[in-house]
Amino acid sequence: MTTLTSTWTEGDGACPASTLGRAYRPLEHDGFYDFIAKAQAEEPVFFSEAIRYWVVTRRADVLAVLADPDSFSAAITLAPVHPFPPEVVAALRDGGFSFQPTLVNSDASVHSRLRPKAQRFLNAKRYATYADRIRAIVRDHIAAIGEAPRVDLVAALTYEVPAKVLALLLGIEDISPRQIKVWADHRLGMTFGVLEGDELAEAARQLLDYWKYCERLVADRQDNPRDDYASMLLDLRGGDDGVLTITDVVGLVFGVMVAGHETTTNAAGNLIHALLTDRDQWERLKADPTLIPNAVEEGLRHSSSVVNWRRRTTRPVTVGGVDIPEGANVLISLAGANNDPEVFENPRSFDVGRENVKDHVAFGKGRHFCLGAPLARLEITIILEELLAAFPDMTLAPGFQPAWVPTVTFRGPLSLEVLPRGGAMTTGEPA
Ligand code: HEM
């Protein structure tokens, strides 16, 4: 597992990191939740020397940050955690990539112009129309597992299904879902991970391919409108740049092509891993499937797939009693908020019947609240229903220990080895 080292330099002045702040290793999975619990108890807002962010870990403070978009700008949310070298920025710019803010990283007037238009398509009513097709996709994947005695559920199911669902929303038929995944993996690695040198250059090339694909898609829908997201945005645009520019439309399509599947892949993997690790909870679902929706929420809470999100201060602020200067980077620990013992009793235990589970903030809160939340819930619910029906005796493969997605923000198992028809169980710390 990659370890971030200190990026602090003499020229930056006195480093505000405490001992706890210096010990923070944002990419490491082992001990991740223990560290958050320690921070919540001892120093709930601390400065991380490794990434040079102020880290906010308690739910009340996280909510205060999210509730104040004027003091905490979203403009930083898609900026690389480790700034790109100038030659990479130049290559992206020369290649035609737009750094213009889109939905998730825009503030005030830009966001309020874009969001209602995106929401005309990205909403629960529209998502419900995909339910049968999503179930068919999931069933196909489960059928392909066949009689295999052992299978990696990420490779066989959770990696591709969300990309196939996204392809439905975007009317994509000319590239494989795997291509969408590969592009997004590069995008997330370069933005939220620690890519350098050739790896970063390759990721930048992939990012340009990804952007250009979105440009071609939007150009195609201008000539051949269909029942999909880009066509609807173009229809709303009505040729008027004051409503939406073509770059706005490409940016919105590109944004969903990143936001709309990695998160769900990880959330589904985390949930299945947690349920099979605490096998009593799997049995409870078998005995009472009406608990499935609550179990999905408990998965999002207990093993959040977006563990951290980001903001940048626009003025000097005080968070949890700690003064933070203007122009500072803030890492909002959604995983911390979702595991705050002040709100969630015994937070590291996985309880499919947890009563206040919906108080989690896995999808954020406030102005930028996730527009895909109902779709993610639908997909994960269907995946769980179909797995329980097909493989009621499923167990983790003996000795299996997952490796985790190596980014500051997204967390999920890279593989999930199971015995679909049961066998010896392993125990271990849930995700
Ligand atoms: C389990 C799966 C998912 C998780 C955990 C998740 C989480 C998040 C989070 C934390 C935010 C930022 C909220 C904030 O800044 O306050 C966000 C925004 C967003 N998400 Fe999701 N998301 C998921 C799935 C999806 C899906 C499936 C889609 C699209 C179909 C989607 C589309 C978006 C969009 C468009 C935004 C930007 C909203 C805005 O800025 O107004 N997400 N999501």
C-alpha cells in the first residue's frame, strides 16, 4: 500500500500539524477507523502534514462545513490532491480538456444554473424506469458465475454493473463498460491518488481520450437526439449559450461518467464484504429480506465508499473550536461523520437493523447533495437481493483479505473472493 510522506517545506512557515496530524496516513486502510476514533476523541479537527489539509472528523463539524457553502467553496473538489506538474497541466490544456467548473466543483451562480438542469434527468422518477433493466444486467452477471466454486465478486459483478447502468443513462453503445471503468480509474488515480512520472502521463492521456469521447457523444446527440442525459441537456439548452454552453453539457456528461459508477462499485463491494465478515447479519437478511433497504443504508454508513470529500475556505473560519485561515484546504471526513459515536451507537458494529442509520451523510448534505443517491440505492439493493436469492450460503473465501482502492477519497475492495455456495468462513475486521 502506498504511503504518503510529508509534503511540508521550510518555505511554508511553521507547520500546524500536531503529532496526530503527522501520524495521519490517508491512503492506508489498516487502522483507518481506529485513527478516526482517536482523532474524534482527542483532536477532532487537525492539520495533516502529508496532504496539507485540515481534516474534520466529527459529524457536527462536517455538517457545519457542508451547510456553509459561502465560507467553504466546492471549487477544490476535483483538483488533484497533489497538484499536477506544469507539463501535465499544459498537455491537458493543449489537448482540449476543459478545467471549467462543472456541477460538483462549482459554487453559487454556476452551480445554481447547472443543478436544476441536471436534476431534470438525474432524479428518482427517471431512475425507477431503469429498474427492470438493472435487474436483468445483475442477473446476467450472476448467471455467468454459474457453478464456479470460488469467484471474485468485484471482477464478476460489482466492477462492471454500475458502468453498464451508466451506459443506459447516457445511451452508450459504442464502447465497452470496461472502457468507462478504465478511464475513470485513471481519472480517480490522478486526482485523488498519488500517481507520478509515466503513470501520471499515461493517466493524463487517458483523461484526454475520456474527455474527447464525451465531446463526440455530445456532438452526436446534437444530430441524433435520443432518450438520454446528453440529449435532454441539449434540448434544455435550445441552442442558447446563456442557458448551457456545449462545454457545460460535455462537462456534465463527463462528470456523471466519473461520479456515477466508481462510488457504487465500491459501496456494493464494501457492503457485501461487511455482511460476509459479520455473517450473522447476512443470516438476518435471509430470515427477513424486508431489512434489505436498511442494510444498504448501513453499508453506506459503516463502510462509506466516499470516505472524504473536500472544500476550500473563502475566509478565516472556526471549525470545532479550531481557527482555519482563508484559502485553506479542508478534508471533510464523511467516514468520520458516519461513525461518530455521539450519533451512532457502537459505530464499528454492522447492524442491518440500526434505527437511525439514515442520519449518515454518505451522499453529502446540502447544496451539492448527490444527484445519483436514488440510483445508487436502487443498484445496490438489486445486487443484494439477487445475491441473497442466488447464493444464500455464500461465504468469504478462506483466508481472503482485500486490498483497498488507493485514493484519499474513494474506498472499496479491489477484489472480493467468495465461495458462492458456501464453505469455511473467515473472520476479520470489516471494511
Ligand atoms: C454509493 C454511491 C455514491 C456515493 C457514496 C456518492 C457520493 C457523493 C458525494 C459525497 C457527493 C458530493 C456531495 C457534496 O459535495 O456535498 C456526490 C455528488 C454527486 N453525485 Fe454522487 N455518489 C454516489 C453515486 C452517484 C451516482 C450513481 C451518480 C449518477 C448517476 C452520482 C452523481 C453525482 C452528482 C452529479 C453529484 C454532484 C451534485 C452537485 O454538486 O450538485 N453519484 N456524490
